[in-house]
Amino acid sequence: MMRRGMERRGRMSRVFVLLGTLMGFGVGAACSEPLDTEALATCMFDNASQADKDVIKKLVVAALTDDLGSIKGLMLLVASGITRIAMDPCKLTVEQLGQAEMITAVRLYSEKVGQQMMEEAFAKLK
């Protein structure tokens, strides 16, 4: 039982690494100032629509159920949503999307969405 949980956590880690890699898809021109990853993650979380968060929820479910057919499409939707949010309300440039800090910001954003999902799930149990 414990091993299954560890395998699922490993799968989820790989999902977020893939997502981070997808976000840094080769636009790696360096900018003079590194990104403030915490501020960016908070900005993305605050500006994400419920639909954006629902796509991440579907991605988590697909990863946990080994639904490989859905994972690829959902990864693209998540990456597209993150790119849109990061560039429009959060004012990132294309060059900044390629910075290494972007991967950290995406991980922090995803953790914030995951935390919100768990809080909502536990609230339903009360």
C-alpha cells in the first residue's frame, strides 16, 4: 500500500517535471533579471480561472489512474493556460518563459492549485 503511494507521488513529480520542460520549450534567451518565482506563482494562482485549475485537476486524476491517452493532451492545455496567464496578467515576456526559474514558478503554482484542491476535497467531508 505504501509503495503504491510512493509510485503515485513519483508519477506526479514526473508530470510536473514534464510540464516544466514543456514550458521551457527552447526560448532560453537569458534576461538580465531573474524571475521572482514566489511572486510569479502567486500571480498565476490569483489570475487562473476555475477552468485553468480544473485542467490541472484532470491532469492529476489522469496521472494517478495511468490514463496516458489523456495526459499528453492535458499537459498541452495546462502549458497553454500557464503561458497565457504568465504573459497577460503577470506580464512575463517570451524570453522570461525560457528562464530556469519558470520551472520553479510552475511547480509552486501547481502546488498552490493542489493545496486548494485538497482543501476543497476535505471541506466536502465535513
